[in-house]
Amino acid sequence: MAEITVNEAPNVIVRQKPRNFFVDLLVRLVKTKPLGFLGFIIVMLLFLTGIFANQLAPHGWNEIMLQYRLSPPTPELPLGADNVGRDLLSRIIYGARISMTVALGAQAINLVIKLALAVPSGYFGGKYDLILQRFIDAWICIPGLALILTVMAVLGPGMWQVIVVLGVSGGIGATRVIRAAVIRIKEEMYFEAARAIGVPTGRIMMRHVMPNIMSIIIINLAAGMGGVITAEASLSFLGLGIPPPYPSWGGMLSGAGRQFMMVAPWMMLWPGLALSSVVFGFNMLADALRDLLDPRLRGGLGRYGGMSQAQLEKLAAKKSH
């Protein structure tokens, strides 16, 4: 019997088990988007700080220590104290919980409204879509800041009022992107085939529409988080958001923060730095997710979409040899 040499041996193709979607996304984020990964770390720090604020904060969020009034940063108080002796580090940590709660709550309401309006509008079209889009056009014409300030002045300051107002106002005005994605899906062959064989509308929605707009939903959620946190800080700065003495970062920048800015600049420095860092993190993460999840921004390059031009040329030269 003739022996089979190594060169004559058949090639064995080993198929790797596909990775989880989120694991694969995180791996691609680390490899191709360093700024996006930095944003991811900042966002995770925000959530972990907000969740474990009770364990991380050395003092209570409203614990007054008059002996440390206007104290600069010291080993006992790493970020200093405010005008009544409250530890700024503890208040910023608890402020992360407020920002996290407002962002998640408002974006949850935002998502429900966008899906409830955009998906049926893009799917059914016709008069329903026409009437709904004219209503949204009228809504967009109203200045957003003026609308929010007016509603908050009527409802009064408070966390739940801020969550509801920001969630509803942002959800109605941001339905166009999801509607456009649903209309684009309707033009695909698999969608037409599903309707042709009589698949129920609910099943088409759950099996064909929702999975194919999931990437757009994730991008919108990440991009909207920073805007919601900034809006909450702005309302609190104006006295219409989270009322004092609750440690909202925007509220810490207002009132006593402005009054004692020249005497104790750390009272405005640390809340402003925390707010800027978190918004920066969400923006960088959203940009990276958009590049990784939106196929239109990857130039149709499939799994090589995250590579630079030099990396693609190097890979092509290697394959040609």
C-alpha cells in the first residue's frame, strides 16, 4: 500500500465555534478602536461607581463636617470639601449614581417611544406614516430647550420628572433613523419572501425587523447617553433638575460652586471634570460602535472593515505570495 506523504494529505478544515456577538464586538473594539475602548472603560467606571457608591464613598453624600469647611485637597479629603464641609469625593461618587439612573431611565423611555412610533410607521407606511411624520415635524419645530424648561417649570424639580421629560422629548424627535432602517429592510428579498408566504406581521417584526435594526438601536442608545447626562446637568445647573442638596454634578457647578469659585476652585473643578469625562467616554464609545456595527461605514469590506488602508495592502501582498 502506497504511503501518503505530508504534501498529499488532505487539508483538514477546523471550524471554530462562533463567538458571542457582544464578546466579538468587545474584541473588535479593543483591537481596532483604542479611543472607543477608552470610552468603554470610562462608561464602565461610571456604572460601577454608581452601583457601588455606598461602598466606595468614604462619607455620606450630605454628611457635614464643619471643621473641614472649604478645605483644599488633603489625604483625609482627596478632592477637598465644599462650603459647608461636605466631602467632594463622596458627593461626586453619589453624583455618578444620579447620572447613571437618569441616563438609563430616560433612554429606556426613549427606546420604548422610538420603537412604538418608528417601527409601525416604517412597516405599514401609508396614511398612518404620513400623519405621524407630520406630527413629528411639528414636534421638531419646537425648540427643545424651551420645551424642556417649560415642562420642568410646571412639573417642578425632581429626578423622576427629569427622567420622564428627557425620555419623552428625546424619543419623539429621534424616530427618523429607526424608521428609515425599517423602510430599508422592507426592500430586502427575504422580507418580501416572508410576506409572500403569509408569515404573520408579529413574527416578521420579531424575526426580521428587530434583529436587523438592533445595531442602530445600540448606537442610538450609546450616543444618547451623553446627551441625557448633559441635559440633566444643565437643568440642575439652572435649578430645574435634581434639587439640592442631592449631589447632581450640574447642581454642584451652580450655586455655591459659582459663589466660592475664586476661594475654592476645586468645588467646580472636580464636578466639571467628572461630567466632561463621562460625556467624552459615551461619545467615543458611540463613535466606535457606529464604525463597528454600521456596514455602510465599513465600505463593504466584511471582516476586514476595521483595518486601515496600510493593513489591507499588507494583507493583500501576503495573500498574493
